[in-house]
Amino acid sequence: MQKTDTQRLEEARDVMISAIAQSMVAYGVTPSVGRIYAVLYFAESPLTLDDIKDEVAMSKASVSIGIRELMDTGMVVKVWKKGDRKDHYIAEKDFFKNFLSFMVKMLRLERGVIHKAIEQTEPVMQALAQQSDDESVRDAAAKDLSRVSGSKAYLEWIMQLANAMESGEVFAHFPRPEHDERPTGRAPN
């Protein structure tokens, strides 16, 4: 028995949904949360939690947690649908925007963690490098202080990178490829 075009399209979508779900691990989300994103990515209209639950075969509670996680990253947004009290969700379909939002968030997180550690440890290392009675401690503290100084340059660089990503300046150095929205194999209207 030959498959219908609808069946073939659904199978093709399933392959893409699985691939997107697996690739979402790079964004720090589980494949099941990635599957929620991928289902919304291919949805033609906003979906409710119940709609998503049926598509991904997960509990409504798990879908709700996954949606919150995706909303925190900006990959999914809640939308209002006239005449319906349920919440509806759509996926941000611009992979470039998703990537940049995620990377900026991670770079700022990394900077915050390391900067706080530097603020706490640098004065201690400076004091030990200058005032310790133990010469080996003075030497080790001086070496550690030098390493900390190197990390400050790195923090400055990642903030420049995060700012370039956030402003879109990064595309001056790495242009977005042109994308034709028309389906392939068809003549333009």
C-alpha cells in the first residue's frame, strides 16, 4: 500500500521534529522539551497545553514545565486567542534569534559568576601576595592573581561579544544567509 502525500509529509515533519529535539540539548534543554519546541515550530497556529500534550505524548504537567523553560529562553511566547480562555503558545521560528538570545544569556551568566568570584578572591590574593609570611604562599598567590587578571580580559571580551550579538552587529562579520520563503519546486506567484 502506497503512502498518501499527507502521510509522507507527516513522516518528514517527524524526522525534522526529532532532529530539532535532539539538537536542543546544545541549548541546555532535554530532548522532550526540544520536542515541544519543534511541535510548536511546525504548528500552523497557536497551540494550547492540551494540544501540545497530545502531540508529544507527555503529561500536561511536564508540558507546562517545558513551556515555562522555553518561555524563559524566549523560544516560545504565550499569545492571546480571541474567544478562548486557555493559554496558547507559538514558537519563535527565527533560529538566528533563538541562538543569539540563548548565547547572550549564557555569556552574561558566565560573566556574572566569574566576576563575583573575582570580587571575592582578588583582595585575598593581593593581600597574600604582598603580606604573607610564607614565601611559597606569596609566590602562589602572585601566580593566581596573574591568572585572575587574565580572566578579566576574557570577561571584557565576552561582554563585547554578547553586546555585538544583542545589537545585531555580529551580522556585519557573519552575515545571515539569504532565505527564500517560497516552497522549493514551485514557481513564484
